[in-house]
Amino acid sequence: MPHLEGLVLGTVIAPIIAFLINLTIMPKFIIFLKLKGKVVNDNHKPNKPKVPRPGGPILLLSILIGELILFFVTENIEIIGILLTTSIAFIIGIIDDFKIMPGWFKPGALIFASLPLIFFHVYDNELNVIFGSVYIPILYIPLILVSIPLAGNTINSIDVFNGVATGFLIISMFPVIISTFLFGDLEILILELPFLAGLLGFYLFHRYPSKIFPGDSGTLVMGAMYGALAIASKSEIIAIIALLPAIMNSFLFLSSVKKIVEHREVKSRPTILNDDFTLQASKDKNAPITLVRLILLDGKLSEREIVTKIYKLAAFSTSLAIITILIQFIINMK
């Protein structure tokens, strides 16, 4: 089969496979987790229903198979670097899913997840800064070592309500795809499609009301893959803009607690759950500041209403990212 025909076929098949793996295997995996007792309380609902966790293994499987199909079609070695980064992030997350680790563990360990991107040179020596590019061959490596822990922990920290992490990232992927199409490499563009399809498939089970939670393994897979694709596609700034509300959430939390800790280690909660299962902002001065706490300053809301507001914020930051892409496109046309 000619290379072009194989490329087109792989581009169509890989996302479909990634989506279908979630659709077909996840229901069986949910039953398996329930039988093994791997469930947690969904504390924001009446009677605190038990929800299976983690869904990260099936999400990773869907991404791996989809991307490996494209590897055999394109023989692009960068795919291996991206998948190794994502897989290491998964291992870090699955450890944290089953064993309580200190707060520094995830951000510290994710530095090692960054190394395959460097080893396989899944980056350009130039940083795209919208109005041009900056040649920083030495400085770019430290940026990679920071980017993957930042992306992983940002998505992990936004995973507070049903479907938020997955839905937020699905919205945030669109400007990255647009940027890659306009300014990046075709082979990197097609790598983004199985990831998006895998997220969409997983979202069907993670959306409100959740049938499964991603766990740290799932959120770190999402964040690491998002960061790796942003680097590979030269869309770093665009990806950051699209992710701004989630980044702000992490920054607010860290600045208020003044150290790296797990959310479960925080004694004062940022929100209060009412008897009618609405939430309101905590008035405790020692409670950490988070995005949700700020959203609730106007008054109490249900979980579904909070999720909708977070999605609107994601759509707004995504719109800003798309406007930035248009500015870059106009500048490049001159």
C-alpha cells in the first residue's frame, strides 16, 4: 500500500480504535473494579454512591493502541518518546492511586517522565512566542522538565467534580489542534486525533454522573500527553492559554497553602457541602483558595452548576487561545 494511502487509513482508523476501546472495554473494567472493591465515595451526591476508580488503565490502553497504529504507518520515532512520557506518568499515577504518597511525589517524579521527550528530541530548539520565535537550544530542556510536571499536576488538581478534568481537556485540545494544523507538522497533527478520541470515549463514562473516576493515573496520563503534544507541535504558548483556568487553580492552591501537599492532606476544606447537596465557599481563613471557591463566592451552587461554570471558563480560555492563533496567522501572512 502506498505510504499516502496508509497514512490516510491510519489517520482514520487510529482515532476510531482509541474511541471504541473505551466504549467496549470500560464497562467490563467498571464491573471488574467493583468486584475488586476498588471504589470511592462520590461525596457530592445523596447517599454517597460508590464509584469505581481508577479508569486510567483503559484510557492509557486506548491512547497507546491508537498511537502505535500511527507509529507503524509513519515510523515517526517521536511517537515513542511521547508514549514513554505518557506511560511513565501513568505509572507514577497508579502508584499514587494505590498507595498514599507525599505531596512532592507526583511533581518530583514527573520530571523523569519528561526525559523521553528530550532523549527522542520531541521538540524544536525554537520557542514559538506568537510574534516570532526564540532560539533557545539550552534553555528549552529545562522548560521541558518543568512543562510535564506542570501539565500533569494542573489536570490532576482540576479533577474535583464529575467529568471536569476530561471535559476541560477536550475543550483545551481544540486550539492545540488548530495551531498544529496551521503552524506545525502533519504527522504531529494526526497524533493528536487518537488522544482526543480517547478522551471523548472516556468522557462518556466520566461525565456527570460519573460511572468511573480517572484517578491519578488517568489525570496524569491526560496532562502528560497534553504537555507532550504541545511541545511536539510547537504550540506551547497556545496550550498554556487554553489551560489558564486550570493553571490558575493550581497557582491559587499552592500560593494559599504555601507548600506542595496532596489535597487530602489539607485540613480546612475550601468548600462546604450543605444538607441539600449544594456547595458554598468556606469562610475559614485557613482554607485554601481554589477556582471552585472563587466560583462559589456569588452563592451556593449544585455540582452540575459548578461543572458547567468550569466548562464555560475552559471555553473562554480556549477562545483566547484561538484569537491568539489568528493573530499569529495574520502576522505570518505579512
